[in-house]
Amino acid sequence: METKSPNNPQERPTPATNGRASVEDNKLLIKATKKEDIEWIQQLLKKGADVNFQDEEWGWSPLHNAVQSGNEDIVNLLLNHGAEPCLRKRNGATPFILAGIAGNVKVLQLLLPKVADVNECDVHGFTAFMEASVYGRVEALRFLYNNGAKVNLHRKTKQDQEKIRKGGATALMDAAEEGHVDVVRILLHEMGADVNARDNMGRNALTYALMNSDDEKVKAITRLLLDCKVDVSVRGQGRKTPLILAVEKKNLGLVQMLLEQKHIEINDTDNEGKTALYLAVELKLKEIAQLLCHKGARTDCGDLLAIARRNYDHDLAKFLCQHGAIEDFHPPAQDWKPQSSRWGEALKHLHRIYRPMIGKLKIFMDEEYKIADTSEGGIYLGFYEDQEVAVKLFYEGSTRGQNEVSLLQSNRTNSNVVTFYGSENYKGSLYVCLALCEHTLEKHLADHRGEAVQNKEDEFARNVLSSLFKAVEELHLSGYTHQDLQPQNMLIDSKNGAWLADFDKCIKWTGDPQEIERDLEALGRLVLYVVKQGDIPFERLKDLRTEELIQRSPDEETRDLIHHLFFPGDNVKAHLSGLLGHPFFWSWASRYRTLRNVGNESDIKTRNANGRILQRLQPQTSELSTSFAQWTTKIDKFVMKTMNKSCKNGNVYQDTVGDLLRFIRNLGEHIYDKRNKKKEENLF
């Protein structure tokens, strides 16, 4: 093979005799490979130059340079002298990956036996196969495919890049973007490339194809992709659909091609709320605008008439008028303010942009407006009759979706169930519109974890669980069971109000007690979950035995409530009605009033040890009585001293249940006396 000589013969070193080489010789070896001077390379290697030396700036080695130039003889020479084919440049590219770019099959054949993985990639996720696709190297592409290269491998990039949704592209997307028609055809028809694979931004090969500037190549590749049933509803940068991108390219033929597709969404909008028709009018594309109108594009997508007139296109304005364009179009008010604080910014954007209405519903199924994922279709922000809503999606005919709507419609009077506004059916999807809340119970507790309620009344736990009990009680009394009670299905609004949601697993009660008992047991776990502020994951609580749940309860009221939920007795349907009066749900003020009333009984005031009340309240010897043991030492010393002075005949308060009740009663009766003002201040 003919090789090039250095421009300056004096740069050639003389043949080495001692087998040693300097750093300068190493640099000269890289220079020699760039110049493809095989004789000079041999001299430097004989002198001892490091065959795997890399330059400081970008990490190029002699083998990297030889592969880039495609010189098979030099590649073979370097390999025979120990050159490493997996040595990485600063960007992680190996000589083998560079060989995919160069496209020299003979070089690839030399390197492949020395490479551990044909799918090795650089730091940006590019493999040799992907590089061959990017540069249109057909023969290299076939060689790599026949030797195990993965056709549908998604590009794995750096973690910080993934966080901003970079990466994830495939070889097909690369070829489509670069306009390599033959490569796209080979990938689709010979290698089985996935035509609907998506990158981390959700784009597919069609979106990439529309990025190319050569209209003829774009049309050829688009036709190949459409013939393979590519999804025409995907979105590119700015959430633009392929149809919108085709309009922006001002290509009538491409627009026609896309409009022929069965599942094209002609009225879809981009992030700015612009439809394909709006853009066509804005870009003065009369033929495309007329074609879109003939194909059924809606003309209420903005002030189209004003735009056409501003462009001095009277004919287009007249045409739009004939197709229903609104003369006095009024865009949404700019000063509109959302009710929700958490979802406020997204709601303002959704309110501002144009979206074709689905009945009474305005929705845009985009990540910006997604609230949560579900097993069937996700939950999105929306407006139903101008009311902010959460929209739960199901496929049309979904049993779960039908269950949800059926139960919500029949439980509209249940004041503790999330408000149901209505539902819409459109193109195979069911949209269930519900009151928009700020967080799930799980998220709320996670956000407030560590905000201790020690020595304070936990009103949030009591109110949330009270609402939950009432919601489930009404559900049971109306003949339904929830079957999926968990923290994600309890919603918290901006005022910390709690609402039961997610009824897609609900069933009509058949009379089997176990159906209701499953709800009651789930409530028992939720009680401990809420009282513990979510410190114990709900999934872990499911694995605990009943005895363990009860033991983990922080106080007697919680223990007793959970016990009643796991052991409901015979009347399971109405069981929750009785539990709503349980002391767990009493406020501290109501607990105090109850104890004060008991302390006012004559047996307590007279210290009648044989009285019925004291007999029932006195702890058994087998029970722990730590709640009442030495209670006098737990009261403020000044208050205790003052109260003892009030006792007749020096009969001071003792560490008994009866005396504790007397103390509470007497404190309540006399705390507001003027002479007890200091007592009041010390106590509160």
C-alpha cells in the first residue's frame, strides 16, 4: 500500500539502537500515524515508542489515528505491537467505535477479535453500530449487525444528561435525522429496527427525520417510516407533532402524506397552543391552510382572521370565514389565577394555550400537566366546565374505568369522597374528571416528616382518619367495598382536608363479610401509618401480624381502635358507624370534659373505694398501670401544692385513679376562681 512521507524529512528519527524512547518519540508516533508513514512508525516502535501513548488534550492514541484514516496496514502493525483496541479517548470512544465512523470493514475485522463487546459505547452512549448509522456506512453497518450488534439499543448517556432527558436514541433515529435513506431502509427491512422506539424525550424516528433540511430525503424517509406504521402522534422539541413540523418545513407534499394517515391528530397543539392550521396561517402558507381545512382542521384555534388580514391575505381570510373562523376571537384572560398552589404554574399555562375541547373538558396529555402514572392511562390536569380538575384516564370499555364512574355517580352525596364532576369519551379513551387536590396522603406525610407532634394534639391525624372512616362507612352502607385502601388513594387538599379516591377496584358487596373485613383491616394499617406520620412504609405494615400492629401503637386509644378494626364482630357492614365515636377521635378538650364529668360522680368525690365506677376503672394486677402510677409527680409542682392546700383535713391527693379524676374535676371547677389565677397560668 502506498504511504505518505513526512513533509520535513529531517523530522524522521534515526533507527534506534538502545530500545528506549522519549516522550517526544511518543508524540512523533502519533504524528507518524496521522501522516500514514508506515516506515517512520516502524522506526519509532523499534526505538521503543509507547504504542498506547495518548495525547493530553483529547486522548487520541496511534491506533485511534490509524483507524480514523482507515489504513489497514498501519492498524495491523500497531495491533501486532500491542496496541489496545479498547483504549478510550476523553469522550470514551475506542478505536473500534471510531472504526464504525470510518466504515472500513477490513479494519473492523482486524479489531473485532480483540474487542470484548461489539456493543461497547462511549460516554454519550454511541456504539460502533450507531456511528455507522450516523455516517451512512452501509457495509460496516451490515458487518456489525452480522457480528452481534444490537439494532434497537438505546443510547445510554451521562447521568446529568439523562436528568434533562437527553439520550435514548437508536441507530434508526440517527439515520433518519442524517437523511440516510438506504440505511433507514436496511434497518427497517433487513434488521428489524423498531420503528416506534422513543428516546428519553419521547421522540421517534419520524420526529428525527423531520429535523433534516433536505426535503426530498425527508419525504423518502417519511414514506419508509409510514409504510412501517410509525406513530404519527409523537412530539418533538416544543411538543410539536410531525404534522406541525411538516407545516413548519413549508412542505405541502409532506403535509399531504401525513394527512393520509388514519390516526393523525389534525388539531393537536404544541407547547404554545398552536395547531398546524394556526402555524400555516401565521407562515402565510395558503395552500397548506386550505388543505388542512378541507381535511377537517378546526378554525377556532386562535384569531386566524386577524392573522390573515395582518398578512394582507384577503382570499385566505375569506376562505377561513367560510370554514367557521371566529370573527371576534377572545383569548383567555392573562390575569387569570389558579386556585391550586402546587399545580398553579402548569394550570396557568394550560389555561392560556388553545386546546380542542373534548366535550366539556380541556386537557393536554403532556408531561408538563401529568399528576401521576396509573396502570392504564395516567392522571392529568384539566379544566371541566372551567373548573380545575384532575383527569383520570382509562381506555374505553375498561372495567376499572366503568367501576370508577359507576361508584362516583352513585356516591355523589358522600361528602368525604373526592368530588366527581363528570366524564367524557373520545377516540377510545374515557376521561374521568375529579376535584383537584394538592397531594396524596403519602406525599403529604413524606413532606412533613420530622415535624414532631410530641406533647401536642395531632389534629391532622384525627381529622384525616375521621374523614377516611366516614367515607368508607358511607361506602359500605351504600353497598360497596373499596378493596384498595392505601395512602396513595387518600387525597389532601390545600386546607388539609382529606378525601377518599381511586375506586377502580371497588366491588358491589355480595354479602361476604370478608369483603368488608379487607377494608377494615386496611383501615387498621392506615391508622398506625398516619399516627406514625408515615415513618413505617405502608407496604411493610401489610407484612406485620395483627399483634405486631397493635404492639407498635403509641397509646391505648390507637391500640384499642386497631383491635376493633381487625376483630369487628358480626355486624361488619355498620361496624364503622360505632367506631366513629371511639375515644381516638375525641379532641383533647372533649377527653378532658369526659374525665371531668366522671370526676363529678359522687363515688369519686367521696372516695368510695367500693363504688361501681372505681371498681371498673381500677387496673387489674396483671395489667400495666403506668398511666396512673405516680401521677402526682407529673403535675406542675406549684399547681400540685396549691391543689393539695385546697384539700379538706389535709387529705392530699394520692396516686390512684380515683384521686386523679377528683383532681381533674376540682381543677375544672375552680380554675377560673380569682384566687386560682396563678394556678391557671402555671397549668396552661
